[in-house]
Amino acid sequence: MSEQPQPQPQPRPATGPVLIVGFVGVTLAAIGEFQPDGSVIYIEEPDVVRKRHVHEQLDGVAFVRGLIEWEYHLAGKADEFHNAHPDLAPVAVVPAIEYATPFAARLAERYGLPGSGLGAAQILRDKALLRRVSAAAGIANPAGVRVNGPADVREFLRGQDGPVVLKPANRQAAVGTRVIQGPDEVEQAWADCLVQDEGVFVPDRPMELSMLAEQYVQGPEFSVEMLVREGRPLFVNITGKQLFPGPHPVEMAHLVPADIPQELAQTLGAQTERVVAAVGFRDGIVHCEWIVSDGVPYLVECAGRLAGGGIVDTIQLAYPVQLMRSYYEVLKGEAPPAELPRRAKGGAAVRFLAAGPGRVAAVHGVDAARRVDGVFLVAVTAEPGDRFTGLRHSWDRAGIVMATADSSAEALRRAEAAAAEVRIDIEEEA
């Protein structure tokens, strides 16, 4: 009987993996710039893996060691994961999306790694709870209440001098959010806001319904991106925001850095640092949104993860900083550069594209948009045959343009000029 060849032992990585919770395809290239081969394991919901073909998207990506399917949206699943993988010995746990933050925070605790802390993650995931906690710390918040139906919304509206905002307390990307001008809009708004289907981005099982009615605060909008280690800021950026017109507050443009006086920038940074202290956030990044009315910053919401909407890319274009690399270094317990930049070296801007309701017949002008001076990226997600229902939330946007310049204002002008070159032809449907 001939001797069978014995399987050869596979070489093991010198260090444990980075666990990334939640799959974001657009970040693969950026992560690949600093993560060595075979150093990352993704954790994603089974339904999302299936619907988004995540195995196929990760196939051949050098830095990816594996993909673990796990129902991380559910309570207790981080402890289950740790007990099922006690010897995994990760070097970091990174939340990549909003819904991953509590799981990632708890998993980091179980493995003894830096992270936001489960308590902070749970507060930031519940907008109503964040209101209570931050208001107790003296941070200005819009007036608001939890609501269970149209009658509750109408009662809250009667006590306000102007419009109100109806929105979920526990969703992302402005899903289920609408501005209500008067009582005659409440019934339809309630019905509209209960449509919170995020399609391929969430598991098929239903999510808990938790709705808020809040005072509509008028004023310019900003977000603060703050890299934090042991509760102290290492890097701060202020992003200026513009919204598409209409009842749904969907972001139309981002300017980095915001074109505002230094005094206001310092105030927004200081207020965000107060939010970090109020919730007990330890290590990671916060993306904190504000509306400034009569000189007072009002807290809109705050997330304990990287900003979306191209903000990280624009920061890295405008500043001499590798923000994503530094974020991973913080979560690994490593020391980022001794001093991260305090000022931008230029400006960058994002301008989103939108399509009206109907079926996409054709897309024109993409090449012309890419030829506009300073344009860094033109990506149109709308394709012939796609159907749009109009702008209800961020997932309904039809593309993105990104540009750079010596200032954020000029970068936005260039991005808008490029966006104007793109035309999405829509055929109305019955």
C-alpha cells in the first residue's frame, strides 16, 4: 500500500487578526493600503452576506483572512462570539457601520482591547437616550419626545411654534425621517416614516420600531469628526453640510473643512468633546452632527464610527492625515503620529447626485464631469433600468462627485460644476 502524502501545516500569521464588523465595499482599497496580507477577518450578518454577495466581493482581496457570518445585530451575540472563538486573539475590533457599534464595543471589552465601551455605544445608538444623557451634561438639544402614533405627533406639534421632525431613534442614513409643517401632514408622514426598509444592507428580520418627534431647529448644519484615545481628542475636523430641498433631510453636499470662523469651529469641537465625556466614550472615532441656531450648537445625533458619505475621503484629501490608518492604530492600542494636523492644507468637497421618481432611461455626461478641473471622483450608481422613488433617505442618492481645491468653497464649486454635467434621464411610470 503506497504511503499517502501528508498535508503540510499552513503558516500562521505572526499576530492575531483585525476583526471588522460590517462590510463596506468602498473601503477595501483604503484598508488595503496599510493592512498586511491575511490580517483581517470580516464579521457580517448571514442575510447581508447572501444579499450583497460578500463572499464574492472579498474573494482575492489580499488582506482578508476570512469572513464569519454572525447575527451581530442581536443582543448577547458578542459574548456568544467570544465564547465560540476564545483563542482568536484579535488585535483590534473595528465597527464599520452604525448597527455594528454595540457588538464591536462589547467584543472589544471581552478580548481586552481598546474601544468605545459598550455603555457609550448603546447611548449613541439610541437618539432618545443620547438626548437625555447629553442634556443632563448641559448640551443644547432640540425639544423632543418618543411617539407611538399620529396622535402623539399631533399633540407634540401643538406645543411647537414651527415644524417638527419625525424620525426613528435607532436607524441610519436618514431612513424614516421627515419634516412636518402642520397637522394635516401627520397621517401621511407617519405612514411614510414607517417605511424603513434598507434592503440589502440589513438582515431580513424586522427591527424594533422606536420613533421620535422633535423640534425643527433651523440653521446651518455641521458634523465633527473626532479621533479619540482614552477619552481625549487626537484629531478634529469640522464638515459643512448642505441638504437637498424637500421634506426629507438628505445631505446634498459636504465641505471639508467647513468654511466658518475659527471661533465657531472651536466651539463645535469643544461641544463634541463634551458629548464624548457625557457618554463615556473611550477609544475610536465619533461623527457628531450639529445645527447652529442663533449662535448655539444643537446636537442632532452622534455616531461612534467613521463617517460615511465620502467624508473620510475628503478629510484625507484636505489634510495631511491618514485618518483611517490612525483610527485602526488607536483601536489596536498603538500610538498614531505624535501630533496629528490641526489645520487643513487645502479643501475638498462632495456633491451628491439625485434622480426623480421613475425608471432610469439613460445616464449622460459622466466623462465630461470627470474632465472638470480638480475633480477627484465621479461615481454614478444609477443605471438604465433602475427605478427611483425620489429622495427619501441617503440610500436614494444616485451618485457622488468629489473635488479638491485650495479652499473648500472652491472645491464645492468644482464639484457642483461636475455634477451639473451629469444628466439622468427618467421615464415616468404609472
